[in-house]
Amino acid sequence: MKYRISKYFIWFPKKKIFFKLFNFLKFLISRKNKKLNLNFLPVTMDIEPTTGCNFRCTMCQVSSPDFVSKNLDFEMFKKIIEDNNQLLKIKLQGMGEPLVNTKFFDMVDFASKRGIVSEITTNGSLLNETNIVKLFNSNLSRITISIDGATSETFEKIRVKSNFDQVVRNCKNLVKHFKKKIIRPEISAWCVIQNDNVSEFNKIYELCREIGFDKLTYQFYLSGWGKDEWNSINKNKRIDIKNIKDQIKEVQIKGSKEAMEVNIFDENLLSFSRQCVWPWESSYISKTGDVVPCCIIGDEKVVSFGNIKDSSFKEIWNSENYKNFRKDIKTNKIPDYCKNCYKEFN
């Protein structure tokens, strides 16, 4: 029998266990109180390794001509981790392709030695034999690969500059390697459903089952990245989930029978009655070291609460900027850059 590592799988260095557990207990007790000044630090965090990417996906802000490609400096990454010994998990993901940063595996190893598990979302293009072996030997809890089409025509239309056949080959090779491992990360696929690929909804499921993914998640809401321009672009790509309810039910039934979990992700469209929890539960640090509200914005040019080069994360976490942001979310005084995530403004 093979065992997948849970997304909450944790291993503790002895010196850190009591500190991590104490902070985690405070987090569990206090996070729902929605106080403005928090007596705990987030136990999960998104850290952006790079904005460099070899794709130019039509729904992604990296395809903007003025979007700057930059790697997170490894010394800055170490400072982020050393400032946050309470962390249990990090997602090494941002606007770019994580494996573009040549220090990616050093980041995973550095975090692992401090009792922090990592997960990654990748476009699959750089999963060559060398990188697959490195992933195999790293302590990752989840590897997610973006699959936005079941044919080369559709896939390459959305994920511009990609090679569909190469990505599929890489995915199959990755799965083949990891199936040999007794304790291994979850290997999942993520599909952003939009006008250009909704006709392949069922075929995408079949492709992912053939590849051997543990799970497939369909996302139906396309973000505007906190920018009016991108909200307008992606608003025209969105489809109504109600129109394919029967197809969704069909693939979920198939998945339950064929040992591939099928999830529907629509939680990123919020409301006044179901508010954003990011300001109380997690944070996002961009490639420049700026603390940004969340991965849905993912750009310090939109908003930054401070930079870890100038202040510790703990100071930024309870800064006036962060506390004012929490107050705005709590009172439904939604900042303009957050409105694209709320039903009331869509």
C-alpha cells in the first residue's frame, strides 16, 4: 500500500516543536475572533520564488508587457523562514513558474530542516528527468500541475508558448517515478475552466485520469488580480457553473469510482456574509520581499503592507496597514483591489 503525505503533514525539529505547537494552538483559538491585533503568526504562507515564466497564459497578469521577471533572492528567502519559525507549511508559488528559480530546491531543503513542509504549483514544462529526481528526493507535501486543456489546440491557445505533448509526457513520467515511493506527496491537476476550454470539460478529466493524478480540481472563477484592466479581460472569459452542473456531477461520480478525487473550487468568489480569511490566517510574500494581502493579488505594485528587508514579518503582521486592512474587510469596506473577489461587485 502507498501512503500520500497529507497537506498538513508536519515534521518538527526538537528545538522548534513547543514553539510551533503553542503558536498553532493560539492560531486555532483566536483566528475566528477576527481581532485586528493578532497574538499569533500565520502557520501557512505563500512565498513567491519568481515571476519569471516561460508561458504567457491568456488569463495571467504575467503576460502583461510591463510585468517584470525577477527571482526571489535566496538570502531573502532564508530571512523570511528565520523570521517565521512558527510556520508549518509554505506554498512556493506566485505569478511565475517556480522551477525557473535555480534556488528552488535549496529553498525546499532550507524550509524542511526547520520543520516546514512545502508544496508547489508548476506548469509542468520543466519537469525533466533531473528535476523529477530532485522533486522525488525533496520533502514536498503536494505537487500541482496546471492542465487547462485536453488537446494541443486548446491547451496551447490558453497557455501561450507551451507545448501540450511535452507537458503530458512530463506529467506521466513524474507520476511513474512517484508511484514507486511508499510515502509520497499528493500529485494533483488544476484546471481553470473558461470559455476557451469548457467544451473539453469531460476530456480534461479523462486526460488527468490517464496520466494518473490523485486529484483534479476545476476552478471556475478567473481573478482580476486586483486590477481593473485584468478584471475586464477575465470577466469575458468566465462561464456560469450552473450551465454544466450535469457534467460536473458526471465526472465526480466517475472520479469516486476510478480513484481520482474531483474537486470544484469556487471559494475565491466571496460575499459580505462570507468574508475573506487571508488577513487572519495566511500571508503572501512577493519576489521583492513585500508582504501582499494574498495570492489573488500577487503583485506588490497593487498593495504592500511592508517589506521584510526593512522590518520583521512580525512587525508587519500587526502594523497599522495590516490592522486597517483587517478592519476594512471585517466591516465590508472592501478596498478596490479586493472587489473583484466579491460577488457584490461582479
